[in-house]
Amino acid sequence: MEFGFDAKTEDYRKRLQSFMDEHVYPAEPSLSSHTGWEPPPVLAELQARAKSEGLWNLFLPGEHGAGLTNLQYAPLAEITGRSPSLAPAALNCAAPDTGNMEVLAEFGSPEQQREWLEPLLRGEIRSAFAMTEPGVASSDATNIGTRIARDGDEYVINGHKFYISGAMNPNCKIFIVMGKTDPSAERHVQQSMILVPRDTPGLTVKRGMRVFGYTDGDHGGHAEVLFEDVRVPASNLIGTEGSGFAISQARLGPGRIHHCMRLIGMGERALELMCTRALSRTPFGRPLAEQGVVQDWIAESRVRLEQARLLVLKAAWLMDTVGNKGAHTEIQAIKITVPSTVEWIIDKAIQTYGAAGVSQDTPLAALWTAARTLRLADGPDEVHKRSLARRELNRWRDR
Amino acid sequence: MEFGFDAKTEDYRKRLQSFMDEHVYPAEPSLSSHTGWEPPPVLAELQARAKSEGLWNLFLPGEHGAGLTNLQYAPLAEITGRSPSLAPAALNCAAPDTGNMEVLAEFGSPEQQREWLEPLLRGEIRSAFAMTEPGVASSDATNIGTRIARDGDEYVINGHKFYISGAMNPNCKIFIVMGKTDPSAERHVQQSMILVPRDTPGLTVKRGMRVFGYTDGDHGGHAEVLFEDVRVPASNLIGTEGSGFAISQARLGPGRIHHCMRLIGMGERALELMCTRALSRTPFGRPLAEQGVVQDWIAESRVRLEQARLLVLKAAWLMDTVGNKGAHTEIQAIKITVPSTVEWIIDKAIQTYGAAGVSQDTPLAALWTAARTLRLADGPDEVHKRSLARRELNRWRDR
Amino acid sequence: MEFGFDAKTEDYRKRLQSFMDEHVYPAEPSLSSHTGWEPPPVLAELQARAKSEGLWNLFLPGEHGAGLTNLQYAPLAEITGRSPSLAPAALNCAAPDTGNMEVLAEFGSPEQQREWLEPLLRGEIRSAFAMTEPGVASSDATNIGTRIARDGDEYVINGHKFYISGAMNPNCKIFIVMGKTDPSAERHVQQSMILVPRDTPGLTVKRGMRVFGYTDGDHGGHAEVLFEDVRVPASNLIGTEGSGFAISQARLGPGRIHHCMRLIGMGERALELMCTRALSRTPFGRPLAEQGVVQDWIAESRVRLEQARLLVLKAAWLMDTVGNKGAHTEIQAIKITVPSTVEWIIDKAIQTYGAAGVSQDTPLAALWTAARTLRLADGPDEVHKRSLARRELNRWRDR
Amino acid sequence: MEFGFDAKTEDYRKRLQSFMDEHVYPAEPSLSSHTGWEPPPVLAELQARAKSEGLWNLFLPGEHGAGLTNLQYAPLAEITGRSPSLAPAALNCAAPDTGNMEVLAEFGSPEQQREWLEPLLRGEIRSAFAMTEPGVASSDATNIGTRIARDGDEYVINGHKFYISGAMNPNCKIFIVMGKTDPSAERHVQQSMILVPRDTPGLTVKRGMRVFGYTDGDHGGHAEVLFEDVRVPASNLIGTEGSGFAISQARLGPGRIHHCMRLIGMGERALELMCTRALSRTPFGRPLAEQGVVQDWIAESRVRLEQARLLVLKAAWLMDTVGNKGAHTEIQAIKITVPSTVEWIIDKAIQTYGAAGVSQDTPLAALWTAARTLRLADGPDEVHKRSLARRELNRWRDR
């Protein structure tokens, strides 16, 4: 057992921290008046610089990306989480593109990789992942109502999607759509994934869903999308018919590590902001930093962050050593605990700032919204708790 | 001791509930695409109807208003809180105008009442209350930096205000400004309040502060406002020089009852939405309504709402029977407990809705934002807890 | 609506507070070395004095007792809760005897009343209530396994009871036993209650159950009891065959009010102890009373106690005005919230005392144990939450 | 970074788990009626077996003990925590003896080691550590009032100690006493430690303090102890005059690791008991294991335990690699978080057991008491939070 980072990770961390200090944090103030769905103007410049500094596609293992393990990438994702509106996209490591690139790299045909993975890896286009549907609990994949029907050399797609991240970004050129190719098949082989270019006739991006009043432009927003007799070539199917559920499961593991490590970074940022505020603010003649309740928040934040980080790192290590399946409990555990832990910390940071904390004058309200939303994205925490509890109970059954 | 409402209250409650059912709830869907600072188009019509039905200015005791006691008005404020974007304004019972009308009714000169109170009571104009300042803890009134300096027959106002509720509403015509007329006086008689018409030269509404991405147009937004050599007639001073702190304290009591009872209404609305969702949603083959964790949220919500409501009603009863001062502990207690209680309930309602809960498709995200903000408005909870604790400790000192 | 106590209540409160100050609190130190099951020696004297001062059987409505309503008795129960090891028993208002006397007063035959109710009312004997059984969830009455079988002029009782409060008190002379007279009857008419004198052959008090290491002698302990072919005359049946469940339900309502109001009193006592400790203790050069975290505990305690008390009083008022059934939600609500609220407060008081707080040198550890145990007595909180949630959900069904 | 145990640790873990299964768990039922201060009769036999199996003095690094690192011993301490009334003492790894043996091994003279350390290492005698005093906050060492005054070849000790763990065990033969040799010296060099054999005239063990009704005989109880003109040879001083505070700090680090890892073991035991109960209990026709609230407890327990364990292991690793001082934040962090985390879990386990959970029929109530007490032992959590917060704030000062 050994708790230090390896040399490669330390090198990347140092370079990434410099990049943050020199380029990312100074660009943040330009965001406070940016409320739309398009990328902020400063992003292109940051991307060029990140690419030139070798801080590009760090999330992607294997030949297509930087080749880091989950355990090596995790602490870097944490650092990008400190400035989630800029840093992940600057490094081409932003959701939902990361998951989509992973899918294409692992399951895409050479042709699909050439046409869509390569421009995504170069950061020229963005993408969306269309799974969630209105009116049903999408954490249960059998509820998916979208149909992907074979018709000669084409597939015809009909469905209604909702909260589709990335779709409001004007650079979003490609959708990975989850639907059923065979609704009568066995529960987990009914679904397939298929590539649908944004300009395909019949695909309508109806409106952007708000998130606590925000557009969430950092993620390309979240759209309601209609698919009405949308036709794409049969070669757009990813993998084989019926593999959609399996691919979506494979996509989840690394995504959870990324999300959770970025959350840890958000928590660290909030804690830093809470401390600097507490040191500079003196209501009623006594610095906030000397008030017991604020000290309690700071201590709790530090203790909870340390614990949460270790659990995410262990989950990453398990994914690297025993695979997604062997890391099941830990991946579920971080999804359960990290968003609510970090939400708590950001809430306390907001409280130390008073009205400024809920406004656009600090990043805190937006950070809070991100953490809160992750308590219900990919299935609400409660679904994951139930599943984890069942596995725990099974250890003791029949003893 | 007796826990039933009196006949007058029951009559008003019945009529107000009908008004909500027939006019307010049906108008709510028109709000989901309303994201600016101006009042929603439907409001004028609702106001006309409320006035004609005798549901107007219910908040105001005495001859100028409906003449209800705090205990009689409180359950009505609760009902308006169920639809906080429409109902309070529809009844001319919306903050910050209510507090401003109270100030003018109690402390305004006949001339001030004629010029500003009457159009406010008729709902023709809106108003703002300018107290908070950037960079200092405004919960400590001695921190106020705005100067109100006598110069002949005029006062000259210089200052920088922040988070000024109501000021972004284009109908806002008048500001009540808190500033120091005598910074060298004893701690609590340095401050005065003065009326400043919006179009006075030197008054600049600089920008609207966001609240978790929202404009909070329901309250006329929250503005950053500059006062640069703003000149108004000396007769615009409310009361006497040095009375500003005392007036602001008098303004607080009823305001807390109103806010807290509306919060109870928001909590009831969220609980209703949680229940209807739980009854209609069946993920994994079992209604949410039969899942233990959701049942736990529902039960806790009911229990906490009942307790919170009783405490607010008792505070209102004390204000009516022994006055603001005698109700000090209870008024502080409701400020401490109601926002966080209702925030918790709304959070759980959001969780039952998943992504829809954080979007514009339910009122929940906006309700949550209102509750969260009230944990820090009028001084963060922590300041009130400290003050309440000191009074509790004093009971046992020297025994 | 009116939040003041009536004159009769105020008179009793004043007299009871004097009794506490003059007789009960001074007797407390004698308890710290009293660890057995028998009543403390000082009790007899306190009882004599309470009787002579007209502070006797206050819990019992109607001619047999003081004739107070639930709303009048509740604030008196609160005061006795401040010293739960002495005051309730001193006033002959201690569980489980109170519930047993209520049952006998309401459902007992004249003969049963003469033989058992009268000596109980005089405080000459104590009693036990035998319902809970090992190995099953006793919150579900259909689980009861004890048999009460008619055999000529007698009933023969066989069963195994567990956690039978009162049974370890050497003065306990009579058991009210719940069992099934007809296991094949409809769900809620299978059960009956029957009187079993302690010295009846076949009744064995096997051992005393501990409660966090305590004997809980205040309640006469909690015993494991065996009934092996225990024979009593048929006239010992209370009410009619099959009425056991209904009687147990009638017994619950007032019991919950009593328990919860005593808990409020325990919470007040703990808050007083927390304050006096905070004022007298100065670690690291600064009184605990000036430390933010301790102030936060004190403020939260005060706010939570006020809310909890109001809810219990409202439940009492509902019982008096619309009966047990109309007060169902509120009775359940107080059972859900009061024990955990008071447990939290006592925990914080303990923390201010350090090691002394968990020892016999303050009443806090014993108070905590009482509050914790009430989170699971009469069915765990979770059962009551589920039931309350279902009623709440039913309000919205079919809308 | 690497999360697996090394081979030596795995070997010890396997052997220790077998020892638990074969000898410790089967001996537990004999404890339920053991309520005094003397060691349970079965202990001697368990000690003999542990010694013969090489599971002896595992806690002690260096030549005197098993020579394990903190990181190697920590997972073994966890396993002993699963049965804290028997396993730690069976392996001669029980507090307060472990800390005392560490002090003697590191700071004791050869003579002191021969006379006291050796019999302690052989498990022939037990010891006590006398630091806490009544009436002052002992978490502040300058508050210590006990005097250790040089008088010729002797030291004369006068003081009043309180909550002295181990002192009620009849086998306790030696006290390590903390007192002031020079009250006028600089703050942290006033204190010294000295060895006082139990039978020295003037040393009176006055009474045993209860812990929530328990004697806490597992730790040899907690005594109030008087030192009245107690004379011991000058050679009984440990180290030099003024080194008492430094020794007590050195003693704390490993002690916190041990306590926290045993707590993790208690949490695991409670979780196991919660699961087995949930699987076997079926109230209202549905197993507890399928009820959402119980599943929520189980999932939360697992997630919290995993995080807490990782943090303790990291603290142990830091102690081994960068020393006590470099591990300061983490050692404080585990003291803050582990007791309350485990207390929460045990509370939920108790709730699944109902009345049995608070009685002597499960180990849960005693486990809970241990966890609760550790929230205030060695200074209440709040003191450690304040200290940790200050260090965190210092990171951001002057930036």
C-alpha cells in the first residue's frame, strides 16, 4: 500500500497547475457575463495552448489519447474541476465528448473513427449523447422508447429525447443515440447505439432545458430533441445490434471517475474561496476565520474531501487492476457520496459570501448547480444506494 | 390555548384558495419561458381580479390596508407562497413593496404617503429598498458606508448599493435608501432613511445580480446601484435624522413572518408535487410512492412543515399580543429554521423528479433558489443563531 | 388561535415547579449511586408530599384522576420530564402504570377496578404491560404468539414476553398481558388483554434486560417473562374477547403525549445544563459560551424545542377536541420527531461536559438513553413514518 | 499509488481472522452477564493461545514487539475491533496499556523497562494512564493541576485525577501520572510523567466512573483517583523533567490510529449485524432487507466505512514515511471523522434490532458507547476541528 503519485502523474500535475495559473484562472472573469449556449470566445485560444503544451486528450487511454491509466488521469481531472467552465474543454476532456470518444475509440468502426472520432480528438467538433427520455425513469434502460428500425440499408429512428447534454452547443455535429432495435429481445439486448449527424432531416433540437436558471453552456446545454423518421445509413450503427446496453455500461465507469474527480476539484476550489473569504471578512469586529462555525465548516470540508478523494482514487486503481466489474462497488460508492459531499462544501462556501455567493460574482452558485445536478444525473443516488445495498446484503445471505 | 383559525381568517382562506385554483395556478405555465426582469404579462389581469374580489393589500394592518392582524394574515401569506412568482404580486403583497408600504404607512409624512404610498397601495408602481452594500457585512448596520449629507434644503446621497431587490423592475419608481446622516453619532442613531425617485440624476442601476442563474424577476431582481451626488429635497427624509436603524428594525418583524409563511406555502407546494410525482412514476416496476426512502422524505416533510408552521403562527401571535420586542426570540427562531427546513423539502421533491426537477418544467428549482437565498438574506442564519444563543445563555447567567 | 395556557394549567404549573425546586431536584444527587431495580428510598417521601399538595394522578382524566384534559396535563408532564427518574413516579404519573390505569379506568370491570385500579391510584403497587415478544416485530400486532385459551371458568396463558417494562420492580403486583384468544379470527380481533397477578404460578420473571448498561429502574426495568400454563379466572379478561387490539390503540394516544412532553422536559433540562456548563467552563482562555459551535448548538436546541413542544400541544388539543382518530397524524408526527430531536440536544449537552457527560455525575447519559430508546419503543420511527407517508400520499391519489 | 496490502500484512490478517473465528467470537456469549471491572474469566485462555500463535504485542514496533509498521498493524487493529471486549486484550494490544508500553519502550530507562515494561509485554499486569483532571478542560495541557515536586531523592505527587482508564482493573499495577514539575516554566515544558505503583501510600482509587451505565471493564474502567503526598523514588520519572507534554504528544499518534482502526472494525461488525438482521426479519410481510430505508442505511454504512478506512490507512502510511508531525492533519482528521461515522452506523444497526439492540443481547449498545465516548476522549472533536481549520486557513493567509 502506497499513497504517493507516480512520477509521470506528478509531472503532469505540475504542468497542468502551471497552465491553470497562467491561462485558465486569468480567463475566468470574462465568463461572468457569458450566459448563452455557445462556447466562450476565450476557449479556442486556451485549446491551442493546451495542445501545444501536451495537455490534450489526457482522459483517453490507448493510442488515440495520452495513454494514461485511470489512476494517472484522475488527479488531473481533479485539477480541471477547479475551473469547470473552462479547463475541461480547454484540454478536450469535457463531458459528454469524453464518453463519446471512448465509445468510438473502443467500439467504432475504422470508418466511424475517421469521420467522427478524429475531428473530436482534434477538438474541431463537439458531440451529444442521447439516452434520457421524458416521462420515464431512464435509470432503467428497459424504459427507453426510442425505436431504431432497420429498413433496407438504413436505420429509421423515431423518439423523443430530453436533457440531452451537449446538443445546444452550435459546434455539436454528431449525436450518439440510444434506442431499441429489438423491443422483444431479452431485457439487456434490446438496445443499440447509432450515430446521427446533427443536420440529418427529422432531427429537431426543440429547446434548451435550464438548470436552476442556467443554460449550462459549459456542457453544451441540455436539450429536448425530437427524432422523427430520421434516416441514417446502416453503417452508422455502433458495434452490433443489441450491444447498446453493454456499451452504455462500459461508458459509465470512466465517466464516473472523471465526474467525481472534477467534483473533488470543485470542492477544493470552494474550500479555497471559503478560506480566503473568511480571512478577509470581519463582520461585528471579528474575522470570519476566527468564528467557530466557519472553522467547523472548513475542518469538515477538508476531512470530507480527503476521504472522498481517496475513495475515487481507489476506484480508479481497481478499474486499472481488476476492471470495471471488479470496481463495481467502489464506482457506485463514489457516485453516491461525492456529489452530495461536494454540494455540502459549496453550500457552506456560499454562506460565507452571503448574497455574492449566489450571484455571478463568484463561481460558487454555478459550481453548486453542477454538484446538485450530479446527485440525479446517471440515475438518482437512491437507485445506486439500493443496488449497492443489495450487493452488501448478498455477502451475508445463506450464512 | 387553541389551534383553530378564527372565522375571518377561515373566510379569507377559502376565498383566496378559490382565487388560486381559478386564476393563479392556471396562469403558471405561461411563466416557464419568462426569464427577464419585467413583470409577466398575465400579472395585470390577476391584480385587477384580486382587487375586485377584496383580496388586496391583505398584508397591511390599519386603515390603509385590509386591517388584518399578523396572525390573521399569516395563513394567507402561506397560500400565496404556493405560487410565489404570481400570487404575492397579484394581491399587492409582494416584497420588497410590502415592507416599504409599512414604513411609509407608519413613519411617512402625509405628503410622502400621498405621493408614494398611495400609488403603491393601488399597485400602480413598484419600489426598492436599498440597504445592503458590497464588501461589508450588512447584517451589521454600523458597516453602512452610504452618506446622506444635508446641504441646505436638500440631502446629497453618495454610496454604492448591491443586491437591491426590486430595482430591476421597470415599474420600480421609488427607492428607500438607508445611509448615514451622522457617522459620528452613537452606533444606532447614525443611520437615516430617505426617499429617492428612480429618475433622480446620479442614481445609476448598474446591473442585475443573478441568483443561481435566475434574474429573480418576481422580486424585481436584485441590482447593483450607484448613488453619485444624488440630490433630493430634505422633505424626502423618512422620520427624523438618526431614526433609520429603528425603522429598519420595525420593518423586519412582519417581513420575517411574511417570508416564512410564504416559505411554508412553498414547502407545501413542493410536498404536493413530490406526492403526485411519487404516485405517477414507476421505475423498476414499483411506484416511487411505495419506496421506503421516498416515504421517509414525505413523512419528514409533513412533520417538519407542521412544526415550522406552528412556530411562525406563534411568532405572529406574539407580535400581535406583546409586540415585536416580546416576539424577538420567536422571530429570530423562524428566520433560523424555516428557510433551511423548506430548502430540504424542495431538494427532496427535486430528487423525485430527476432532471425535470432542476429545469424550467417544474417550479421546484426556482422555489429552491428562493429558500436557499433566504438562508442568507437579512443576515446569514449564523448571525441570528449567535444572537439567539446569547439571549438563551443570559437566562442562566448569574444563577 | 391562542398560544397561552389557561388559568388552571398555569396554577398547576406554578405549584409543580415549586414542588420540583423544593423537593425533587434536591433529591437527585441521592440517585447517582442507585443502580438497581427497586425504587430509590427517597421516592416514598416524595409521593406522600405530592399527594398532600394535590399533585397526584394528574395524568388521569375523569373522576378517578385529576380530571385534566390532555392539553392541560401536557405542560405538567413536560415539567416532570426534567427529572424523569423521580418526578413522574413521585406524582404517580409514571409509565407503564399510567397506561395501565387508563385501561382499567376505561375498560375494567368494577371488580377489576376495585382490586387493581384503586391500589394503583393510591400508589401502593406498580404494574407491568406485557405485549412485546422476542423474535418478531411487535409493531405488527398480528405477530403476537402468546395464547390466552379459555378452559372452563379460567383462561390459560402460554407465551414468551420480552422487554416488559415495570416487571423488575419488586412492587409490581399485576401484569396486563396481551395475547390471542382466537388466532383464526379477523386480523384485529384476534387479541385480548388479561390481568395476571405477579405471583400466579407459571409466571416467571426470567431476567432484566439492560438498556445501554442501565437497569432502567425508573421504569421498573424491562424483563424477559415466561408464561407457562398460567391460569387466571375468566373474570380477569379486560373487556371482551377480541378487544385487545382496540384497547392497545386507545392506550397509545395519551401515552405518546406523555412520553413526548416528558422528552421536551428532558430537552429543556439538557439545554439548561449545556448553558450552565458553557458559562462556567473556559478551555483555552475563552468561555465555551462564547464559542460559535456551542452557540450554534444552543440556538438549534432552543428552536427545535419550541417547534416540538408546539406540535405536541397541538396533538393534545386535537385529542381533546376531535379524538384519537382525528389526531392520528399529529400523534404519529410527535412520535417520529420528538425522540430524535431531544436525543440530538442531549448529545450536544454531553459533548459540552466531556467525560463527565457520559458518567453518573450528570443526568445526561441517562436522559440520552431514555430518548434513544423511545426512537424504537412502540415501533421504530421508520414504521410510523411509512404510515404517515401513506396517509399523506392518499390525499393526492385520484386527483 | 497502490491500494493492496503487502504479503506480511495479508498473512497476519488471515491468521488473525482464523483466531477470531475459532476462539474469540465463540467466547463472546459468555460476556453478556459480565458487568464488573475485573477481566472476564475466558481472557487468560485466549491470551495464552494468542501468544502461542504469534499474535502477541502486534501493536509495538521495534525489538520489544512484533516490529510491524503502523500501516501493517492498522488492518490488524481493525480486525480486533470487531470484538473489542475480548480481542485487543487477548492479543495484549488493549488501551491504555499499548500507549503505556510505547512510552516505556521509547522513553523508559532500562530499569523502568525491566520492572514495568517486561511484565506488561508478557501480559502479566495491566496499567493506567493518569492525565485527565476534573473541573478543567484537559485537552489544554496547561490546565493540569497535579504537582510532582522534587524532595531529595523522591518526588511527591499531589493531585486529583478523573476518568483514569484502566485503574479499576484489579490487575492494574502501575500508573503513569502526568503532572507539573515546574508550573512557572514555559507552557509546554511544565509537565512531566512519572511511574507510580498502585500500592503506593497516598494513592486512592476512589470510585469507578460509569459510561452510559456500563463499567467499561474492557478498558479496566475509568476511575477517579486521588494522589495525596504520594512519594516515589526520583528514578521513577520518565525521561527528563519537562518532557511530559512531548511524551504525551508522541503517545497520541499511534493511539489514534489504533482507536480509529478498531472503530472501523466495530463499524464493520455493526454493518454485518445490520445485514444479518435485515435478512432474517420480516415485519409486515416484507423482509427488512428489501425496505428502502434499511437499504439506504446499509449503502451509506458501506460507503462511509470505505472512506474512513482509507483515510486511517493513509494517516498510518504518513506516520511511517514522514513521521507524526507530517501526518498531523490526517491524524487529526481521523479523530474528527471516524468516531462519529461509526457511531452513526451502530445507531442504525441498533434501530434494525429494536429493543434487542439496546440490551445485552447484542454487542451493539456497548459498541455504540465506545464510539460515542471517543467523540470526546483525547479532547472533544470540536477542539480538533478548530485546530485543523486553523492550519487550513494558514495555507491561504498572505496570498
